[in-house]
Amino acid sequence: MDVDTPYKLTAVAELTGHEDRAWNVAWNPTKPLLASCSADKSIRLWTYTPTSSDDPNLSFTLHAAIPTVHTKTVRALAWSPSGTTLASASFDSNIGIWQREGEEDGGEEAAGEWDCVATVEGHETECKSVAWSASGNLLASCSRDKTVWVWEAEPDADFECMGVLMEHTQDVKCVAWHPTEDILASGSYDDTIKLYLDDPSEDWFCFATLTGHTSTVWALAWAPGGRYLASASDDCTIRIWKRVETHKWECVDVLKGHERTVYTISWGVGRPNTKEGEGTVNLGWLASAGGDGRINVWEFEDAPDADAKTPPAHKLIAKMDNAHGVYDINSIAWCPRKGYEDLLATAGDDGSARVWKVVPS
């Protein structure tokens, strides 16, 4: 794909230390921390700081290497919105809940080691993904056992099951919460996406099934405003779903830019000083990666007077081939912290996590 782009990806850091493939990366939303997890059953936390007051480059150092309580691969990570709690999903079927000892009582400087304060059990087999709701009150998980669980986070690291959703007919690969509403999305080996809501008088239920992919749905990402949902698939495409009614989403676009499975996507706000075109609304940047080792970054814009089914305008603004050498990329994530929105992290089969910065070409 030989395309001139207005931006490029520059390497910021290569973070090594995992002894097996790195599955997932997750930025802390409130603190300068990046977490990675691996088939080696461990979690590694990295802290980052500017190299100097007049140098925008960042220096990454190992903050903690956590052996974890998991007995198998740690597949996914998710930080709570407060940044104080990290959830880990493992092939041992369990979810680990991690907090730093004393952080809430004594602040950052007084905090000690990262401890597993709870193990959340319920899935029968491999847990593939975990995600916190925007409020931080709910945690979702999914599994090879074809189920999606919704948990309520209570004081003292206690989690109560609020619903077990058995809508998918195959392995559930991913879960993702809407950025402002308690709407949950899941993607599966059955090629579909399910959307769920809580019925105050009953239980959580599936209110929509999105079809169109012709193979496994590996990843989901909501647009920052929540009007759009992106899905990545084994069919090598990314589908863009638009909210056309209160509880109805329709596919309005299909992105093709990968030669192999798209394993991972992340939708960020983009560069804060991005100039919006006249009469357009900036929808942020969508990053994608997968089995071809390529990173693509797409910019999206919406017309303010667009009707319900009009797709957003998009263009490829940056790309990087062979980002992890010959290895697959399993995870990609935008940094959510203000001032760092142009930072991307990736995790690959080479066992490393890498950090990239989007800069003008």
C-alpha cells in the first residue's frame, strides 16, 4: 500500500523483558504508566517522563514486573477510569484485580507494591478480554466459553455478577463499553457483534446484533463521542457502524488497508491542535494493526448536517510497515492522557511492547 501520508510514525521506545509473546498494552488514564501482559503470565508496568524540560522526547523505565497469580497466559488488561485499579484477563479463566498498596491512603509517593486484591471467578475457560465502564462501576469480561459477564464493582474489591450473557454461539473475543453510556459491545468467532443494555426491571439483555463481517470479530473500538463503533476482523477489514436511532447501529463504511487479519484497533481523540476543515467535526484518529505487521492511522471527520446514514469522511494519515519486524501485532492503544494523545503503544509476538509518536511527515 504505497500511499503518501501527511503524518508518519516515529519510534519512541522498545520495551522488552517479557519471555513470550506480548498480548496486550494498556495506558493508565491518569498516571504516566503503561502496562503490558504476556503469555509468560506476567504484567510489566512502565513509567514515562520527558527527557528534559525543552525536549519533547520521552524516557521509559520499568516501574514494576508483576509475576501475577495467573497460572496461564495473561491475555488482556484494562485500567479503571480512576487509574487506581488494573484488571487482567487470563487463559486460566480468571480475572485479577490489581491495586498499589497504600496508594489511596498515602498518595503516590507512599504507595508500595502492586498486589492482587481480588480474583474474579466465573468463566469456565479462557478469558479473552476485560473492560471497565466509563463510570468505573461496571466491569465486563468475555471468554472462550461463549459468554459475556457483567460485574458490579463494590467496595473492598468485591465484585457481584450482574448478568451472564449467552448470546454468542462461539468464542467471544472482545468487549468494549460505550464512552458515556452503559452500553456494552462484544465481538465473537461467530462473526457478529452484540450490543447490550441493562433493563432496570430485569437483567442485562442483547438489544442489537450487528452482522456483515465474514469471519471472526477480533476487536472493537468506540469513537470518542460514542456515535460510531469500529470493528476489526479476520476478514481483513474494519467496519464503521453509525448510530442511526437510539438503539440502532448500521454499517456505513468498510475500511480496507490490511493484507491479513486485523487483530486490534483503538480510536483516540487525535492531535489536540488538529485543524478541522470548514464545517466539519473532528472524530479523532483510528489506529489498526494485525497479522501483516502494519500500523495504519485513519483520520475521521463528520459533516455537522450529515443525515443519519451518511458515513464519516476518512483518510489514511500515517502508516508503518513491519512495526514489530516479521511478527504479528496483537494490541494497539492510544494514550488517553491530555498532552500525550499522539502516542501509540503496540504489543507483538516478538515479546516486546513498542511506543510510537505520530508526527508530521
